[in-house]
Amino acid sequence: MRPRGPACSPDNYTYPLALKSCAASKDILLGLQIHSAVAKLGLDANRYVAHSAISMYARCSRPEDAYRVFDGMQSRDVVSWNAMISGFARAALFERAVEVFKEFVALPCSIPDAGTMASILPAMGNAKAEDIILVRKAFNEMQLKELISWNAMLTIYANNEYHVKAVELFLRMEKDGVEPDSMTLATVLPPCGELSAFSVGKRIHEIIKRKGMLPNLLLENALTDMYASCGCLKDAREVFDSMSARDVISWTSIISAYGKHGHGREAVDLFEEMLGQGLEPDSIAFVAVLAACSHAGLLDVGKRYFDSMTCRYHITPRAEHYTCMVDLLGRAGCISEAYDFIMTMSIEPNERVWGALLQARRMHSNMDIGLVAADSLFRLVPQQTGYYVLLSNMYARAGRWADVTSVRSVMANKGIKKLPGASIVELGDRVHTFHIGDRCHPQSEIIYQKLDELLGRIRGMGYNPEVEATLHDVEEEDKEGHLSVHSEKLAIAFLLINTRPGTPIRVTMNLRTCGDCHLAAKLISTITRGEIILKDTNRIHHIVQGACSCGDYW
């Protein structure tokens, strides 16, 4: 620090600049000297100086020192609070950042601004529901909502998988006349894909083209993913083919798209084409191609890629790669080999690995290995509902109803409840959600009438409900009634009522589709002569004229 002389007397304007310079260079030693000099001159109470000191300490990874400055301030404005929230968030002390945010918005005269939204954003990556609600409340109360605030709120929703909220917020943004930028659109495209909100995603694509935002790798990759997730493989491929430059992420997106749509061989061809262009696959690219091999049952090809990943590209397998391989072996009926593979893993198998083995047992009978997988899962994730349901399925299909009852008793004693199935569809600019036996929708009466009509017609084609899918030891007609009101069927009936004949029916589920709904969808596609696209948690089912892209294996 240069010595001060009579012609050079730093003041409350000079010191903030000096502290900001220390923050930018992360020079904590000089920053401490300057802050000490500030205190000796009695300028540390100045708000501008304090703000700069808070930022300097935060950027230099000294959040507690930043808080001491903040705590010692006699009066604080929004900049003070934003600086402290940002300081904790920058230090990855996310709970502390949220605590300060809560303290701020609880003040009677607090006025959050764009800086507040930007400051809290890094702390909201894996947020509690009540904290997201609180941030949205603060956002709603902002009189001037700048684009940065909209983008922050959209990002919070997207990062926390509040897909419906993200799309609804974007639609509100459009209604309010707020012009989006590339970050806005790149943020909302993934939720559109997750919900199969094709019309909104398509409109975003038009906005991108109208604003001349292309070429833009971030947007083009997001568009490819969105179209693929909406079941529009052709549109995804058109975006991919139109790209003037592609990175590994671009190739991974299209490889994954083909795999999820049941075109495993084409996915493998694309992977080979990527290699031919001199691009080196990364860990995620191998997950995409291994998953594609699994979906298509390409056992030998998948084994070869797994070996090349480790031997040629020196990529250490992660749990995702092992999961793909267990799924691949399990789908091929190699249950014992899949179990042996798990036993030789270089890392501890996690819940997804054991879950893949238990899922494989769902399609191929091997009760002993299924029980080993279930036992491992209950030790790893004792509160995870889905695996108890899979074990219950396993017993039910074997007719072991006493064991089904035992599993459900364990669930009840532990307070574990089965995740209710939900199906989401888009119609116009609205997202509609259906649950099993749902009668809350304004069109419920005609939805059930339409569903009764459809079920009557497919029964005439020989449809018999797969009553074992209910997994309860109850009377057959009770099981059938339970199946007839599954959320997928309600969603399909709703769209058939409200769309023109021939319009593709797109339904997104929060669980794997059950065998009965899958069968019903195939038969409904035959009588309506239309395309039904069911997206469950595992893959995308393209159903046309009674045939599904999954080959009835999912």
C-alpha cells in the first residue's frame, strides 16, 4: 500500500475502490491492511466502505469476517443484505445465505431487488420447498422485475425440478411483455422437455430464430434435448443436423435421444460417427451409448464399449456406467452374470445399481437374486418407496400374497407411502396433471365417459386388464376397477377429447408405466389410428397402430 501524504488523503470514496481491487485480485493481506486503516480513521461505519469490505472478505473466502462487518453495521440497506447473502452463497454456506435472506425479507420495510435474486440464486440449488415459496413471494412483491430477476426465479424452479412452475412462470413472463434473452430460453427449454410441453418448446424455438440467436451451442443443445424429450426425434435430428459446430454435448444429446426412443443401433452409429470426427467421448457420452445398448438389447456391443471406456479412454467407471451394464445384462436375461458383475465392481454399488438388478428380476424370474438386491436396497435407502413396491410386485407375480401383505406392513410401520402416480399433459398454454381416480378436473365427467367408451371398444378387441399390476390380493373386479382409472388412461382420454383426430398424444408420467396402461395405450392407438407417446421415468414409448418402440420391454 502506497504511503499517504498531505496531498493524498484517502476517504470514504477512495477506500471502497481499493477494497474492490483487493476483492478482484483476492489479495486478503492487502485487504486486511486497508480495512485496518479504514477502522483507524473511523470510516468503517460508512455504508459504502462496509459494503466493499463485506464483498472483499467474501471473495477472499473469509465469510465470517464478512459477517462481522455486516453485523456491526448500524444501518443496512438492500445492498448490505445482498452483499452478505452473496458472501455466504459464494462460500458455499448455503444455509447461512438462506438464513440471512429470510431475516431480510421478514423486515417490515424490506424491498428485495434484482441483486437480491442474483445473490440468493447460488444457494438455491437443492432448496427446501418452503424456501422456494419464500423466494417466489419476494419475487412477486418486487415492484420492478428486471430480466435478471425473472431468470433467477426460472433457474431456481428448473434446478429444483419444479418443471410446471418454470413453464408457467415463462408464460407469465410472455404475458407481461418481458423480452427473454438466451439465458431465459436455455433455462426454460429443459422443463418444457421434461413435461413434453411441445407447443411451448416449439414457440421458444420460433423466438430464438426470430431474434437471430443462432448459432448458439447452448441453445442448440437445449433444443435438441427438448424435442427429443417431447417425443419428436425428427425435430431433434433437424436441429442437430443444422448446427454449424457440434461439441461432445451435442453428440451425447442426439445419441441419448435415439437410445431413449428405442433406436439403439442408430445411437451406436452416431457414437461411431462422433469418434470418426475426432471427438473424444467423455464419461457422460459413454452413459448415453451404454443406455442405448441396454434399451436395444445390444449386449455384445455394450460390453465392448464398457471395455473400451476403461482400457482405451482411461475413464474410470462411475455408478451410472455400472447401472447401465447391470441393466443391459438383466434385460438380456443374464441375471446371474449381472449379479457377478456387481460383485466385481471397483466401487461400492449404490441404490441405482441394485435397483437395476431388481428391475431385471421384474422381467426374468430369479427370486433369490431379487431378494438379495432388495435387501441391499433396504439397507442403503430404507425410506425409498419404489423399491418396496418392486419387491411387492415380485411377490405378487409369484402369487405370494402373504409376502405382499408383509411388505406393505413394513411400509406402514415405517411410515412409507407409495408415491402416487401422476400424468402430465400440455394443452394450449396450460399444463394439466392427473392422478389415479382423479375427479378434480373441470372436464371430469366427459373424461370418464370417454374413458368408458375407449375401454369398451378395446375390450371388444380382446383386452383383458392385467389385474396383477394392482399388486393387491383383492377381488378381480376390484383390481380391474382400480386399473381403469390410472392417471395415464385419464390423460389419454382428456387429450382425445380436446385435440383434433390425428394429433399425437403426449403424456409424461412420474413413474414407470404399468403393463396394463401400456397394453391399453397400444390398443387405443389402433382404434384411434393415432400416435401415443408415453414418457415414463425410464424411456419414451412411441405407440403407433398397436406397436411400441420399446418392443414391450421396459
